[in-house]
Amino acid sequence: MNIGYSEAAVEVLDILDHTKKEDVEKISKKFTNFLKEQSSKTYKSTLDHSKTIKEMNLKPKTQALLGLIYLNYWADEEGKKEFKTKIKENEKQYQQELSEKYSVDNLFKKSENNIQETTQLPVVVKEETFIQKIINKIKNIFRR
């Protein structure tokens, strides 16, 4: 497991330590042992258990692991359906945001604006110094 998941495992175990015993017992021992094995030995959880789960500002991977626990161990059939529906809605919304952000039309609109801005070349006005003016006058006299 990578560092993010090992820290998330620490947070999940901390949350489970503050959860009702009968709810924790619903989780398989194999999964809790896996979390314990994968948990970071150096990371310490600083969660405020006086707050609700939504208020705790959990890491995304911690939220994912808690969602996995809810879906596999705590939710009844109706809860599983609602949870899966919510996941699908979130994924659909995320994909829509990505398609709007990276749509071909938007990419070309931006590049057209950039092209218009870059094709306008600056006009350089060359001013002659006093000495250059005198030299150019003398050259013009000799050309005639």
C-alpha cells in the first residue's frame, strides 16, 4: 500500500475505535487485520471525535475505505442500492465536468484566442539619433 492508504488505514482504525462495538463486530476480522497490517507506524490520527464524520475533514482515501466498510458490512439492501446510486450520480457529474473542461470546442476556442493575440506583431518605430540624421542627409546629397 502507498503512504496515502497507510495513513487512511490509521484514520479508519481510529474511527472504528470510537464506533459502537456491535457495528465493529460486523466487519470481518480479516479486513480489520489487513487495516492493522497496512497502517502507518509513524502517522498519528488527529481526528476530533466530538464532530460528525462529515465535519471531520477526512482524507479522500479514508472516506473511500469507510464507504467500502459501509457498503460491504453495515448497509442493508436498500442502503446498498442508495449508496451505489449516489456513487453513479457522483461519477456522472464528475465525467460531465471533465467533458466540459476538456471539450474539443473549448480547447479550440482558447487556442483561437491565443492565435489572434500572438499574430498581432508589435510595430517597432525606429528613431534616428541626431548623428544618424546628419549622416543620412549627407548620403542623400551624394546619391543625387
